[in-house]
Amino acid sequence: MAKKSVIARAKKKPKFSSRLVLRCFRCGRKRGYMKDFGLCRICFREMASHGQIPGIKKSSW
């Protein structure tokens, strides 16, 4: 989990657009971010497994 200060810094508007950091809204992780859901891959997997994301179902074959 990211520190509160790091999350707060990421929310501020950056001086240059290339410095924009997208973070997971649940844990604050910046790597493995999925733009469509606003989640990192770990939180996405947890929420999808528990059925908390509508329209997403764990595949099994």
C-alpha cells in the first residue's frame, strides 16, 4: 500500500503532462494499473473473484 503522502502528490495536477501518475483508487499502486477500471491488477483480481465488479466473471474451462 502506498503512503498517504505519495497518493496525495499523485492527485495534484503535474507541472508537465508526462509526469501524470495513475494510481489504483483502492491501494494506491501505480504499476499494473488498468485504466478502464481504475484498479491495479491485484485489486482487480480480488474484486472480480468476489463478484464485486459487474460484468466481470472469472473464466474457467
